[in-house]
Amino acid sequence: MAKLHISTTINGEPIEFLCDPPQTMLEVLRDQLGLTGSKEGCGSGDCGACSITVDGRLVCSCLMLAAEAEGHRLETIEGMARGDQLHPLQKKFVELAALQCGICTPGFLVASKALLDRNPNPTETEVRYWLAGNLCRCTGYDKIIRAVMEVAADMRETAR
Amino acid sequence: MSSQPYKWIGTRPNRPDGADKVTGRARFGADFNMPGQLIGKVLRSPHAHAVIRSIDTSAAEALPGVKAVVTAKDFPEQPNVIVPTGEMQVNLRDVTRNIMAREKALYEGHAVAAVAATTEAIAREALSLIRVEYEVLPHVIDVEEAMRDDAPVLHDHLRTEGVKPEPQKASNIAKRMENIKGDVAAGFKQAEIVIERSFTTQPVHQGYIEPHATLASAAEDGQVQIWSTTQGHFQVRGFCSRLLNIETSQIRVTPSEIGGGFGGKTVVYLEPVAVRLSQKTGKPVKMVMSREEVFRASGPAPGGSVKVKIGARRDGRIVAAECTIALQAGAFPGSPIGPACWTSFACYDIDNIQVIGYDVVSNRPKVAAYRAPGAPISAWGVESALDILAQELGMDPIDLRLKNAAKKGTKTSYGPTFDTIGFVETLEAAKNSAHYKSPVKPGYTRGVAAGFWFNVGADSSAAAHVAEDGTVTVISGNPDIGGSRASLALMAAEELGVDYEKVRPVIADTSSIGFNFVTGGSRVTFATGLAVVNAVKDMIRELKGRAAKTWGVDPEAVVWENGMARPAGSNVGEFDPLSLAQLAASAGKTGGPINGHAQLNVQGAGPGFGVHVVDLAVDRDTGIVTIDRYTAAQDVGTAIHPSYVEGQLQGGVVQGIGWALNEEYIYNSKGKLDNPGFLDYRMPVASDLPMIETILVEVANPSHPYGVRGVGEVPIVPPLATVGNAIARATGVRMTDLPMSPPKLSAALDAATPRMAAE
Ligand code: FES
Ligand code: FES
């Protein structure tokens, strides 16, 4: 099977890689590019631990073929902090203890950022439904939802 | 709130591993790789019960890229001895059969062979080339069926333990146990009202989001390194040593960050197999389970049946209580039947108790611990029956529990007499909560239930080191599964009188710190916390000695206060206090490095009690339950880092809600699991839930310097009955089988109101 040559952008950097046609984006991120921040919880699109954005759209990277990255802009958890500055969501998750084991955290952060990018003023219900594709078995979601709501409020405050 | 004034304990600083975990930098089980590593994969039985006639691995071995294939032949036979793992006991003879089937495959998903190959694709292809000849046997899944005389027998050698005379015939009932207090027959004679009901539950999975993963490297000189996602790297070392006849000190296990465990990562599945494959190939071998494998072959918690009989007087005082519990152990003996029995009536001060338990094998994966193992199942029965009693007596359910609550001095049915406990305080906190005092919204109903867990102490080691600049490293040996690094650092900072930020907690591998029992049983903040406190005390003793040497006085003439050595009184002499940094800077001249150590077997884990309140609505057409409000009150001893204590309560509650409403293992007629994925095994998601309110009732544990009690397990015990009790009050239908899923609930409602259903 001939390898496919893919040119894409990941976290702002131009990246090229070779992949087999059936390989998923998650496999390439983790096993070839060393970006292990995206996690595999299920491999079937049910847990959200592998969440990334593709041209700003939230995607389960376990359901995306690596070849589909060609010509697109991908963002992963590794690209969320700016230099030595954590993103406000990252900061708030730590401050509010919105993680226990932390395996779901990269996925929740990527998904939450995608939400706030399109809806800076979500209701609790909107946050809960937006994040319904991300499983967390440790926290009962309470502190995650609070963190996202607080960051949304803080960001609106700063934007004023 | 706690009356003692602490500087750090009870505060909510950022966890030390926070930045790593929000940036993707933290390395979990599957994130470890080594140059030249092979990928290992497991071939699993497609049958629920079958004799393995032969295994032909030749075609697989011939495939280019395949470096080794192992079967049970590659693992030495083990003696019939029981060893402790986490909160459960396991038999080595069974463990080696669970990691690799020998004579028989005992459940669908049971490992029968494993390969190591250069790529995952080749490893998968190799699995398809292994020829296994099976003789399929009749199987049994259900616990009650497995107990019947004519049930297919899993183990020909198994005789029921705990019955006299010793049985001659093989049985699936591995054990019968009982604990008795007083005289139940006499007790029931005094009863003015008797409630008697039977309840059942299905197995549920711990549901950690991170699948099992390991990387093993066996070198030519016999030394073995393992990286593994586990709740107990010392247990991984112990099992690999026993199962593969390797000297314990030749094995070094480094725990990765762990993506949830809840008890399910206290046992081994992959590690011994990866080590064996690595030994055979001379290469590192990485193995990661798929989600489907996690469901089919790891965990789960047992399902079971609970028959409850409670006798009370009209004033609500319980005079006798009886319960019979049968739990599925899975394919090998060893369900948490002990804790299920012991916890059943532990919340209550009852003179006459009889509890009988059965440990039953059937053709399912061997169960593993899951948060308060066994306790939610017996509480589901007992707390539901108490709710019926409260309804029949017309009593407030919290008042009924207050009337019978266990207190200091109450003797349990399983032996111990309680020291200071906080059940009464917790009931009162729930009763006085804003939630309980608020009126129930129209269309909603309220449910209440309680729960108990012992909490665990056991073996811990810790060390504390002062660095050259006076900052401190605290070293312990328990994987941090939910923020325990922060709690340990807080206790060390408090004890030492320095800033939390100056203390760096580290989790050491098995070769870098003394033995530690698993992260489980809600023991880490309590027992390992005590080891850390003692290691810091040991270090302070050393620091005082160094100050004494500097001043030329007796060590007894030095006290340690607020992070400084000071003269004990003016008679000692006029000396300026010496800070940690000053003592560290002069350490070379006063005796070298300054360290502290502690090792202990910790007793006196303070038991915990929870009382939960829910408001929910039932959609009569669809059977869908909507939870509007949920409050969990618990006696937590001292909340060292309250955010993580709240988090334990919230997480436990939601797992309990999943257990109550949706989660179950579904088997087809061939004994195969039909729902081995998150789509069909439905765990709660954010949109299913409201915020989970918590009330931390701080009743200090007298056996701990900071009053710590374990907190992680109790919160999963009450929710099953809390939800069931509210549903019963909403609909008039008492559900007795879990989960109370929409199809089951709507069917039960239709059956109860046939006229309405027919309309
Ligand atoms: S791993 Fe992609 S959704 Fe679970
Ligand atoms: S913090 Fe463990 S799964 Fe979310």
C-alpha cells in the first residue's frame, strides 16, 4: 500500500507527514507526530478525549482520516497555551479543580474553546449540551461546567 | 468547619501537576514509547465457556514482522494461594488463568494468546492466523441461575467454602459467609411492622476513560522495567514477580499518570503478558487495550441479588434486620461479598442482625473493585426497604434514619465498635440543608438514602528531602488519581510551617521508595498522608539537631515553629531563629544532607457516612428520569483540599446515578456482551445532570493528626436507592431491578397502570 503524502498546518506550524489510507488523524498525531495530548478513550467518537479543531470546527480525531488533513488548519491541545501563558480556560480548570485524573481534560478544553469561540455567552444548558460529547468519569461535570461559565463571563468582561 | 486554625489545610491552591494536565504534557499509560518497541495484541475467546483443545500458532509465527507468540504454556503454573490486591483478595492460581486462559476459556473476551509484532497492523493480522480448537460448553451468566444445582459448572475443583459438612460436589457457589449479631428470630417477634423485599442489580463497569496500557522492557541481564497505568505499581511489580518467577527487586515499575481507575486498575491484565513477550523477543513491548477489550475483559463490578427483611416498632425503631446477598464474582471466585455484607446495616444501631452472603462464579469477566466494592448493591436493597418502612410508618425518611443511626459505641454486625463517627451529624446536615428545606417543585419528587464505607489504612512509605536552597521534595508511592499530590503537599507544608509552593510532591517508582499499598479504599490522603506527615516530622527532628549543633546546645533545647528553628526558651541562650534555607545552606558543615523518612502500617481509618437527597421527575410516557437537584452530605473528617473532596463526592454521585438509571452489561443468549462500547453502555454526560451540591461535614478522625477520613468511596453508595426512592414516590411503583432505564421504567409503569396503557 503506497503511503499518502499530506501537507497540513497543526497549531500554526506547517507539517508534512506520510500515512496509510486507513490511518486516523489521532493515530498520526499520537504515534507519528508525538502530539500525545489528544487521548484515545474509545476510538469510536463517543468520548471526546481525542477532540481537535479543523478550520475551527470541533472534530473527533479518532473519526477523521489522517489524509483528510490535507490543506486544512488543525488545532490540538498542544497549541492552546500562548508561549508561557495558559489559555484562560486552562487556568480556570486548574483553579477550580475541574479535573481529577485529567485524561478527559485536553478534550474538554478543546471543545470548550470551540464553544466560546462561537458563543461567548452560553447558558448553563448550552454548555452542558455542547459538552455532552465529552465523557468525564471523575468529576460529575460540575466543576467543568462552572469553569467554562466563569471563563465565558471573564472573557466578556475583558472584551468590554 | 474545623475548629483548628490551619494555615494550609482547608485551602484550595492549584494542584502541582495542574499545568501538565491542561496542556497535554502529562504522560498517561499509552503515552510512553521506547525505541525499537514492538506492539503486543491479545487474542480473545469468542465463546463464553469452552474447553481449549489446542492452539496452533505456527502460521502467526511465520508472518513477517511477528516476533513472538505466547499462550498459557509460557506462564508457569501457580499455587492455590490468596494474596491481597486493593480491597479484594485474589488467588494466584486464578490470576494466571485470567491473564491467559489455560484449560478453558471462561468468558467471552478471555485472553487465549498474545503476539508481539513490529506494527499494530501486523499484530492484528497475526491474531487472525492463530488457530484455536474449542469445545464449546453450556454457559451460565445470571447469578441466581449459576447457583442452581443443574447449572453448568465452571470449575470442577470448586467446593463451596463456609458450609458444613464440606460439600462433595463441585458448585458455582465459591463461598457462603454470614455475620450475626444478637438473635434475629427473637428480634422479629418484637416487630410491629415487617418489610420484606428482593432487589437485583446488573454488572456495571468502572468506566475509566483511559484504557489499560503498559510498556515493558526485559533486558538480557534479567532486569525488567515496566511503565503502566495502575492504581498500584507495587502490586504490578508483585504480580509480575510471582507470575513470571522474577525476583522482585529485578523489576522496576514506573506509574504513568492514571486516567481513572475507581478500583479497576488494582489488578493486572496486560503487564505480565507484555513482560513475557519482551523476554521472548528481547525488545520493549507496548500493549494498549481497545475500549471494547476494556469492557469485555476488565472490571466490571458485580451484579447481584439482595433480599432484605426489616422489622420495626411503630415508633420507627428497628428491632431486627436480615439480608441475603449473592454477588457475581465473574469467572473466578472473589466478588466483594465481604464488604457487601459488612456494610449492609453498618449505618444503623440494630440489636439483631443476620447477614448471609454468597460468592458466585459465572461466565463473565472476573470482577474487579469498583469504588466501595459491594456496598452500593447491599445499600440499594437496604435503603430501598427503609424507604418503604418510612412510607408505611408515615415518617420522614431522615427522621427514621436518625432514630436508628449508628453512633460512637455502636457495635457493628461484623465486629468492630465505632469510635467517633459522623452519621448523626451528616443526617442533620442533610435535613437542615437548603435543598431539603426547600419545597419540592410541582411535578418533582424527593428521594433520600444513606451509605457507609469503612475506608482503608494499610502500608505506606514516604520520604522528605531538603534541597540546597531550603525548598522541599516530598516523595511517596501512590499514583495520584484525583489530586492527592496537592493534599500531601498541603499536609507537608502545614507540618513544616512553610509555603505550599515550596513543597514539591513526587510519586516515585517501585525502586525509589519503600512499599506502598494501592491507591484505593480511600486510603491515600489518610494513610500515605500520615506517612508524609511522619517523614516531615522525622526531617524536623533532623533540622532541630542541625540548629542545636550550630548553636552548641542540646537538640531538646530547640523547637520548630513556622518553618524556623528557635531556642525553646530564653534560658537556652540568645539565638536568632534559623530558617529552612539557612539550615540547608549550612548542612554540609552540620552533618550533610537533611532528609526524613517514614514507613508504617496505618490503622484507624475513620469510616465515612453519606446522606443524599435528590429531586427528580419521571416522564410517564417515555420512562425518562430528569434529575433537577442533587445534594450529597458526607462526614469527611477534615477536608484537606476541599475542592478535591467536593470533586470526589460529585464524581461518585454521578457514577451512582449512571448505575441507577442506565448502566448495565447486556448479554445475548450465547453469553456474549452486546454493548461493549460507550454508545450502548451509556454513562452519564453533562446534559443529563444538574450541578451536584455538596455538604462537607467535618467530624475529625481521632486516629489522624489532621483528622483525615477517606472520602472517595462513600459517595457512590447512596445514589442507587436515593434515585429509586424518589422514583417510587413519584410513580407509586417500587423498582427492584437496576438499572431503572427508560424502557424498563416505562414498562413497569405500564404494568402498574394497565388501564391507562390500554387507552
Ligand atoms: S477517542 Fe475519539 S471520541 Fe473517544
Ligand atoms: S477527570 Fe478523569 S475522566 Fe475527567
